[in-house]
Amino acid sequence: MAKLAVKIGSLLFCPDCGTLLNLPQDGESEVLCEQCGHEEPASSYENIEIITHSHPDAFPSPLRQKRKTQTKVHDANEAMLKVTEQCSKCGHMEAYTHEAQLRSADEGSTIFYTCVKCKFGWRVNN
Ligand SMILES: [Zn+2]
Ligand SMILES: [Zn+2]
């Protein structure tokens, strides 16, 4: 069974290498990781679509305002920690880090890094 992207706020990261995935283009059924070729089904983006531009008329405006500020930027920034870590691709010294949730403790934990500058991703197993 294929692994699915790691979601941090409204951003999706490749489960294999941690690279920040692009949004699917219109009509595309999957998004290809530029780095390792992982195929992420476009359906993974459905929740994000719903949160960011869902039926605006379904909510009264104060609530709509609230939903708007809560999603995208805010959540993503809170969930992503910026650390000093050198990107092996462009040499930039800042990377976002996030730890993957693995099902069993036996698998240990995997920390993903994503370069702030070029979005190159890599992972470190503990
Ligand atoms: Zn990848
Ligand atoms: Zn980089």
C-alpha cells in the first residue's frame, strides 16, 4: 500500500524524502515528488481544498473569518519548527523540521527536514 504525504497545517510533504509537494494542477490525479518520484494522490489535498476555499456561503461571515485565519499560514507555521540545518543541495542553513508519526514504536522515529529556501527534503532516522 502506498504511503501518504505527511500533512503539516496546509502543507504536504513527501513521505519518502520530506520534500514539500506541489499542489496538483487542474485535472491531475496525482502529484509527483520532484525529488524521488513518489506519487501522491490528488485526493490527499481534498481536505485542504475544503478548508481553504470551501463553500463560503455555508458559513455566516464572522465564522468564515475565523476559519480563514485559523487555517493556512497560521497552522503551518505553528506546526513547523525552523532549525539550523544545512541543506545538502543549496547549502542554505535553515530547514523546517517535522517528525513523522509512525504506527509502531519498533520503527523508531524519522525526522524530516525541508530546506526553507529550495524546498529540498531529506530525512534522518533515529
Ligand atoms: Zn519524495
Ligand atoms: Zn536548499
